[in-house]
Amino acid sequence: MTFKELNLISPILKAINDEGYEQPSPIQAQAIPPLLEGRDVLGCAQTGTGKTAAFAIPILQKLFKANATKTSGRAVKALILTPTRELAAQVGQSFKTYGRYTGLKTIVMFGGVSQVPQVEELRAGADILVATPGRLCDLINQKICDLSSISFFVLDEADRMLDMGFIADVKKIIALIPRSRQTLLFSATMPKEIAALADTILQKPIKVTVTPVSSPVEIIDQSVYFVDNSSKSGLLLHLLKTQQVYSALVFTRTKRRADQVCRTLNKSGVSAGVIHSDKSQTARQRALAEFAAGKTWVLVATDIAARGIDIDKLTHVFNYNLPEEAEAYVHRIGRTGRAGHEGTAISLCSFDEKPYLESIQKLIKMDIRVEEDNPYPMQNFEPRKPPAPRPPKSSAGSGRRKPHPSTKPNRPSRPSPDAKKHR
């Protein structure tokens, strides 16, 4: 099948041709026709399967045919909610790319930066709004953003919304948009909470499932090294320098660890950048841009970036720390092996992380290959002891003399008016 066989209009076909695409991916081939017919869609597909185009292309076509660019006031007709800033920017760029010849205007709104430019764009008029829940709720509360004209609503990466605690905001937003709309819900995994939400917002949806739920892309080569926490940096450096690594994402569990790993890599001659939620949006965008341009070839990140990075031919993903939630592993390794390219996912597992590994393998229904050729084999086979509780503070021996109960501290006397004159 080709894109021409999907009955797409010439402005969109021209944009698709500019990008060098000829054949739709499986999710695009399955989702675009029912979306063009006006059906609601529940999509479950792995990252890197082309699902953004699967909903962007039909929305652009339907808005174009509805003559949206010539309506007075140009109120927002399509709302796409994404969990992270990076993903919002990525989705927004996709709408701009596929709609470059339609005259439709797309704007992106997320937190971490000043709202002023975003509000100015919104007031100037837009057809499509891509937003994160937090910033959108802020603007709704300020009575700046009106959702009464929404005809298309997309909830992208719904399971990630749940993980990040955005479901309450999402439900608030849904309550403010018209019920007579076309709704699309996409998710890489389908936990019970998301399935329940889908039942309440979708009307007789077409279900599109491309790969098994929670199953990683089969083309990704997955392996694990058992290593002590104290040796992880040494092993990571060894692998970066001995494997054929073109570009790599390194995932850590905490922001502090991400900074530490980035500093260690740079001191060892490996050009690396870092992104996490404590970094400003400007710093995060700069780090992503340098990584995409090849100025740095390693990017250290926390899970906030697991679904917001779309780098062509990313060769490796390293799990410096295994995630506590098994689903996060699927999202992490999904950054490589995209668009049919090969990819490698390597995990560094300490003794304490073995339960996480077991949960991951249970979720993906396969055993991850254990690498025996390990220059830093695990030596510690005992769980880490929790830090000893600090003894309660005591005034005894503190070196401070307690005042006698009958005495009161002397208050400084108030200066006389004459004294003020001579200051």
C-alpha cells in the first residue's frame, strides 16, 4: 500500500513526498482510513511505529476540507495533549511538516518557559493546539484558552499521562471540550486505568493494535550486565569505547545521578549532555539540539525524556539504572530501533535491581540475554543496607549554656532621636 491509496489530498501528499515517505507504516495504514471516516480510534502501538503521523495526517486533511483556514477568528479546532515538553515539541513539528502546504496553523504550549509568546500566538489565531496538561490548565484558569470549538481531541501517550500524575488535569480538560467531537487515544501500554478512561471518552472506537501490548520492538538487541553500583560508571565507559556506538541515550533513575554520570563521561573524554526536569526548557532544548546535530554523541536522561526524543538512527540505549516500573523499560528502549533501523539496548543491573529485571522480563515475556564477557563482574550479592537513623538531637554537650528560667534575654534598647541624627 502507498499513501496515494489512502485517498489523501494533494497538499498532504506533497508534504509526505518531500519527507521521502512512500508507504505508510502498519499503524498508519490501519488508523488513517477510519479517522478520515470520522470514527473514534483507540490505538495501542510501540514508540517509533509512526503513530504521530497516523493521527496528524487525517486531522490536517479534515480541517483543510472544512475550510478551517478561512473561518473568522480562527478558533482552535484540534487539541492534542502530550505528557512532556519534548513530545509536545515533536508532535507540533510533525503537524507543521505534514501541513506545510495546507495553510493550517499549529502552535505548541508547554511549561518551563514564559507563557507570553505562547499566549500571543494563541490570540493571533491557530487551528491546532499541541499542549501539555499543566500549562493548558494554567491558561484555562487564567481564562486565556477557550476550548469550546474543539472538534478533534487526541490523548497521546495516555499511559505516560497516568505515570506522571496528569490524569486529574486530563479529566478537567476533557470536561471543557464539546462532547460532539472525534476522539483519538493512543498508548504504548494499556493499564486498567487507561482502559477505563477510554471507555468514558470514546464512542464505538475502532481498535488498532500493531504490536503486542508492552512488547518491545523485536529488532532491538537486548542484553544485561550484572554489576555492582560502584562499578557502573567504569563499565559504561568501557562499553561506550568498545562497542560500535554511534549515538547513545543513557537513562538514570534520578536527576542527581544523571548529572553525576554526565560529568564522569565528559571528564573521561566522552562528549555528553544531560536533560532532566530540573533543567530549564532552554537548556533541555539546547542539549537535544546538540545531540541531534552530533555535537555530543551521548545524552544522559531521566525517564522524563523516554518518550520525547526522536533521533534517527539512535544506535544504543543504556539503562544505567533499571526503572522501578517495568513499562518504563519498554519506553526507554523504544528510543532505538525506530523506523526499521536496528538498535541495541544494554542494561546495567546491580543486586538490588534484580527484582526490577524480573518484572521487566515478565512484562515483555522473554528473558534478556546475560552478557558473560564482563570486565566488571558483580562482587556484592547482598542488598544494600538502609542508612542508619540519625540519633535525636540533644542539648546536652552542645556547648551552649541554657539561660536560667528566671532570666530573660536583654532586648536591644531603641536608639534615641538624637542618636538617629548622628548616624
